Amino acid sequence: MTRKNRIITLIDFSDNSETLIKFSSEFSKIIDSTVVFVHKVPGLSPALTDADIKKQEIDIEKGEALDQLKALTKKYFFREGEFLVSEKAILTILEELKNEHYFDWVFVGLQGKGLLKKIFIGSTALKVIEGSELLTVAVPIQKEIFIPQKLIVAVYYKFPINIAQFNILLSNLSEQIKEIEFVTVITENDDEDESIKYLLDLTLMYSEYHAVMNPFKGKDAFLEIMDHMADKTDAFLVVLQGSRALSDSQFKKFLINDLVYSNSIPLIVLSK
């Protein structure tokens, strides 16, 4: 059975939410996708509030949020969209939206105020990245986002990427992606030969996309990656859920703060 593409865009009404809405609209046309715009209301009431009154308060809150969501999306969205406002946890919402007829892409915005790490840890974006089985696109939304022409794929030989999901990603963006670059950081605890072999295998597998490999090693590896990734406005960074890039605290801080947010490079997270 061929599944249709569906984008699930999480909107929190924060600054620059319209940037994410516009990107969802443009991306949906590229991959021939429907879009569901989702907003979670707090749904908070005093502990002793009567159940009927609490439900009425939540219904009012949801109605106001739905009106705001429709107003925000009306300007940018040119296909028939769907809207879902709920007081449930985001991961619960995503689980309930699952449907065998759809291949889902979850779009979530990254907001930066002060030190990004303080708001990213425990945020909606991180919960989705770590807890959802869906392909997730996390984007810094402080400025306009462009459709990628290049994928920079961070790999680690001990955690092979989800080839099936990566191939679906590529098949949908086959006319846009001009190059794939497979990168890895080789530390003193890694097997360098195995690292290089894994890079080479992936490069050969995706040669039709002009794939290249780029290992970084030594004490200045992170600085070299920073320089290499600077001004990559046409690139998206791809990582695997649960891999070293997201599970190791040093790698995660570098990935999120220095690469994704500071350099405004959108992040695609493949599920395990």
C-alpha cells in the first residue's frame, strides 16, 4: 500500500510562528502533502474546579485557539488544511493521529531566547525528537526557511541510520536534493577504520545524489564542523534518533546550540 504524505505542524503561537506555517505550505507542495496544524492548549484549572466547569473552560480555550490558528494559517496556506486543538500531551496527540494511510512528517519550530539550551531541554521539540516514531523536522524560525538542496547527514558507525525512512525522505525530495554529504566525528574512543568504511559504504550507496564523505577528528573537530557548516542556507542537517549526536550531552549541546540554532540550519531527525 502506498501511503500519502501528511505534514503535522505544531504551532504554539510564539513569535515567528508564521514562518513555520509558510514553510509548511511551501514544503507541502513539493511533496504533495496534506497538512494538519496542531495546537496544544494548557488546559489548566485550579485543582478543586468542578469537572463540568473545567470542561467549559477548556472548550472556550480551545475555541479561541482554533480561531487564532485559522487566522494565522489563512494567509499562507493555499491547500485545504485541517486543524486540531487539544489539551492532551503532544506525544499523545501524535500517537492518536497515526494512520496506516499516511507517512507523517512532524514540523516543529525552535525558538531561541537567551541560552537556547535552557529552553530546548524539556521543550516540545525535544519531546517529539526523543519520543516520537515519526520523521521530525525541527527548524529555527527566527528567519525564513528554504527548501533544502543539500542534506548533511551526521552518522556514526555504531548507530546505522534508518535506511528505509531516509529513502522515503529522498524519494520525496529527489528533484530538490543536489548533493548528500555524510559526516562523522571520530574520537579517540572510535575505530577509525570502521568509521571511514561506514562513510564510504553510504557514499557509494547514494552516488546518484553526488554523495561525498567528510570525517572530522582531533581536538578541533567541532570548530572545523562549525566553519564547514557556516552559511549553509541551502542545507538541512540529518541525524538519527537515539544516536550519539542526540544522546551524548556534549554532542547534543553542540548540535542544537552551535549548528542548528546559531547557524539557522534546520534539523531532520530520522526515527530509530
